[in-house]
Amino acid sequence: MKKLLITLAALMLCLTCAAAEEETLYPAMGENGLYGYINADAEWVIAPQFDGAGAFRGDYAAAWVLPEGADPEEWYDLDCEGVIDRQGNWMLEPEYTLVAGQSGGWFGGEDAGIWLVYCNADMALDEEGFLLTKEGFFDIPTGTFSGLKWGAVWHWCSDSRLIPVDDPETGLSGYADRSTGEMVIPCLYYSVDPANFNDGVATVALSDEDGNETSPWHLINERGETIPLPEGWQSAYANQFSCGRIAVVNPDGLWGYADGTGSIVIPAQFAEAYEFCDGFACVEFAEGDMGYIDTDGNVLARGFAWANYCFYNGYAEVRLSGTNGADKVTGWINTAGEVVPFMDSDRFFPISPDRMWMRTAANYSAPWHLLDGEGNILTAEPVYLPEMEPIAFESGLQAVCNAERKWGYIGLDGQEALPFIYSDAEAFDGELAWVRLGDRVGYIDRSGNEVYMWDDPIE
């Protein structure tokens, strides 16, 4: 009986959690010409009341209200943005300019990062012509606004509660708590750029009274305490602790790796060493060739003329011969150290261990083919990928553009899933995707049905 009650209680808890999962809300224009938010069934959840609205990040979204008589095309420079919650209440009044950043990039991702906050109206130039302003941040997970009190906020968010900020008077750097907006580690450092904490470790350099670098790059913990390395060893600029390891260099200029206590766990032996990613690190051997090691220092593969500094989605790009120009031969290896037979191209982008985009020419605007894990082409015709948008089939469908400059969606098999009829299209967010069809914009579902559309003529 006791086991039955425990099982029922666990089941009820699961059902409660599922019911409590927040639905995706989509910014949309109402009949009054203002913006609010609908759900996947095109029901209004937040009534149309804003001059503009952005996508929700966690429990918050950026929205804006234009000053009377303002040009709608210039809203970005008008300090008219704020942050709302899921009920449409202002959490940060629309008196600021917000910078959202890219998903998974600088600002820590959609639901785990920040908005950079500042005011254009407060900007001025100092006597030497440098821009003066104060910045702050709005933390997505906690809903905390720090206030505008720093000369700069370094927005490479990590897994730490701490974020690097600069003192507006001295220009020195320290760390503030994202959840409270308060300083935790004083602004003492010559530079922390872009040294976020990762797994409790960051790389910093000290400064003298005149703002000059006075010490080697070294390691600190989240209390601001120095993590001691052996005498004469040091870290380096933009060096990240990952997979329990960080690259460090000895007095003779040879690189090895330390753990989170500062103990050397992979002896100094490399001409150059980079951070660990997916369990492997790129190194340059003393003999001049490049390759990869695991966290114990075992060699996965070597002998390459050049190697990308990290693995990404199961692959690493290498040059099998040549160093630059026409003599280079590009290849790929997997996490087993095997060379994968992809055809030669100037640009690949792996999205999973069995799918990869390949650019068809050495041209930024060239179209791409989708390949499988054996290097076979899956797309019948090359397609153009969206800029500043996901290209990893996060919903099982991917927005792409054909040679006629019409947008549609393909599946992981590379075949057309939704027709190429749109003049613009974005990735699916939950059940819906935003599209433009002529002078109308709005949302479609995964079957291509129009869920909610409104007029938006192109001038």
C-alpha cells in the first residue's frame, strides 16, 4: 500500500509539473495596430498594448512604447524599451535601450543570459573623444535589474552567478552577482576580458595605480582568492577552464594543463595549448604538428598541418597538408580520431554527429548542402541559410532559401517539408514559426497552416 501511495504521489507530481510547464508566447499585432502576445492556438494571452514586442526569454520579454510623435523606424535609439513578465506587467519600465544578443552566444543564451541595458540619452564624450556611458544588466533567470552603474558589462555569460563589470572611474574590472546586481569581487584587475567564471575558475591580471598590467595572468575562484600555480607558471588572456582542465605555461614557455586547484595534471610539453571542448583539446606539439589530446593527456590524433581549436558536435576541422593558400587540404576527424571523408570545401558547419552543412563555394553568400555522417549530399539543390538564426534543425525543421529567393522548410533528410512560397521565414519556436507571405506576416504551424497573420506591407 505504501509503495502504491508513493507511486501515485510521484505520478501526480509529474502531472503537476507537466501542467505547470509554461506555454510559448508569440508577439503579434492586434486589430488596433499594437502588439501583444498570443499562444499556439492564436488566443490572446497579453492584450495588444505595445508599439513593439520581442520574443520571450524565460519569463521575460523586451517590449517598447514610443514617445508621442516619435518615428517608429527609430525606436531603437529612443530609450523606449523595457522588460515585461508573462502577465504583461512592466518589470523594467520602458525608459532604456536593451541589447539582447544572440542565442547561445555572448549574452548567455535565451533563457539563461542577460539583456545589456543602457540609455542613449546619457551618452557623452570625454575630453579625448571616448564615449562615456553607464551600463547595467537585466538577469533572465532571476529577473534582477542591476541599475546603470558600470562603465561596461562584459556579456559573455557563463555558468557562474558572477559577471565581469568595469568601474566607470578607473576602468578596472571586477565581478558582480547576476542575481543581486551587487559587487562581489572588487574592481582590481587590469583585465578580465573576456574571462568569465567557468566551473568556479576565471583568469585575470592585476593592475597598478596607473591602470597598467603588473602581474601575469593567473587563476581566481569565485571568492576572489588566487588559485596558486607552481612557481613561475601562469595562465593566459581569454583562457577558459573546462572539462576540469585549464591550459597553463611554465617558465620555459611550454604548455600543460592544471586542474581547479592549480595542480599540474598534464605535464608541460606542448608549444601551444587550447581549452578543452567535448572532452578533447587542440595542442601544438614540440615537433610543430598539431592534434588533440584527452583530459588525461592521451593523444587522440596528431600530424596535422593545422587544427581547429575545439571539437564541435562531434567533429574537428583539420588541414591534412599545407598551411594556407592553394596548397591546403581540409579534412575532418571525429571523436574516435578517424578522418571522415567529406568532400573538400572552404567551410563546414557540423550540427550533430550525423549531419553537417557544407558551403558550395569559397564565397560568404554561397549556398550550402546538407550532408550525412558519411559525407553524402542530402539536399537535391543547394540552399541558402538564414543569418543570425539557428541552423541546427532545433524543431526538426529548418528554414532555408532556394535559388529563386523563396523561403521554405526542409527536414533532417534534406527534403522539402514545407513549400518554398515565403518571402521570409524564421526558425520554429515551439509549435509555430514566423513567416512573411507577400504583404502579410504571422505564424504557421508545422503543417504549414496559417495560425495567425496580419497585414504588414513592404514600403
